[in-house]
Amino acid sequence: MSVKKIKPLPLDKILFSQGFGTRRHCSNLVFAERVKVNGALIDNPELLIALEDLILEVEGVEWAYQEKAYVTFHKPMHYECSHKTKHHPSVFTLLPPPLVEREIQCVGRLDQDTTGLLLMSDDGQFIHQMTTPKKNIGKVYKIQTAELITSAQIEQLLNGVILDDDPKPCFATQCSQEAEHQIVMTIVEGRYHQVKRMLAAVGNHVIELHRSAIGNYQMPADLLEGQWRWLSLQDIEKLYSR
Ligand code: URA
């Protein structure tokens, strides 16, 4: 079997692809000796660079080359998942500028008062696969409720509830009670305020909402609120597995 060789690319083009500004700005960074490639200072922006295991250092900050960006982020409370926010700061203000510059998007939105696992990417196909209900990828939420949870409510959530914008019922694919006012529920769709509306439909009310996992990928316990990291290939496999 032949292994496809990735073509080396000019350094300024690589920097541009990683979100370090316009091609001209990237060239100027190299001319100004602000860029290292695998530890070596380079002053020629047109130098062809191999992409395999490439580590850039731009203005003193290390940056592993990523053809596409796949990011896991721990969303804090009171941040909005859009660029044009209404009442709270944007989650994008918590990311390094190159990620924002390369137009990374949220993979499905969380409400401003929801915390937890938020994926981000600039790969449109990945975003679609993670969000389409057709792929059956479960999103797991830990839910704190105002009213006592009853087994009838859990049954209703599993059997399907009707929300006001769609006659098709909405199901929890899994739902278990953790405490008197706490359940863990998995859904595969991402309708607007879906969890809150499902709980309201069974006569309860969400007071805290936290997303802990997608597929078999759990948010890393050591990823603190507001922090991000690259997803590894193994993480991405877990996202797709059930
Ligand atoms: N469902 C909601 O109601 N809010 C979220 O943020 C995510 C799912």
C-alpha cells in the first residue's frame, strides 16, 4: 500500500492557513525573524516546509500545525456561543486569535447559562456529522431541576415529548436519576433550548445544565472552565462511537 505524501508548502502559506493573518503579514513575520520552524529560526517566507509533525513558533508562542482545527472547550457560565453576542461576552474571546482568525465555529450551541463540553472546528463536514440527528451521536447532559424528579417524568422523557415548534416527538435516548433533583439525560438532536423545553414539557424546570460528554468522549476532568485543547485522533474516534 502506498502512503500518500503530503506536499511541502511555503512557510507564509502555512502561517496563513493557521490563522496568523494575511499572507503579507505572515511574510513580514518571517522577514522580521519572529517565526521558528521545529526550533530553527527561518527568514525566508517562501521556504518549502514539510507539514508532518510540524511545530511552529510564532512570536515566542509554540503552535502545532493542524490541517483542520478540532478543539474541545470547557464553556463557562454567562458566555454566548456566537460572534455577534447580545448580552454576554463571546466564547471566542477565550480562544487564541489564530483560532478565531481561521473561522473556527461552535459545533452546536450551548445557552449562555449552560456549562461544559463545547466542540469547535473549521471542518464543515465534521460539524455536520456531529450535529445531524441521522448520525445518532449522543449529547449527555447533567441536569439540576427545580422540582422533584418522578419516575413518570423519566418515562415520559424516554417515550418522547412534544415541543411546541414541531409535531414530531423529542426523545431522550437515555435518562437516569442521580439524585432527587438531578438526572443525566442523553439526546441526539440539537433543537433550540431542547433540554429545557423537554423538562418543561414534563412539568419540571431546569435550574442548572451541564454537558459532560458527546458520544463516548467525556470532557477531560483537568480541563478547567474557559480552557481549550486540541482533540486527538483517539478523542475524535470516541466522539463517533456509541
Ligand atoms: N438544551 C438546552 O436547553 N440548552 C442547552 O444549552 C443545550 C441543550
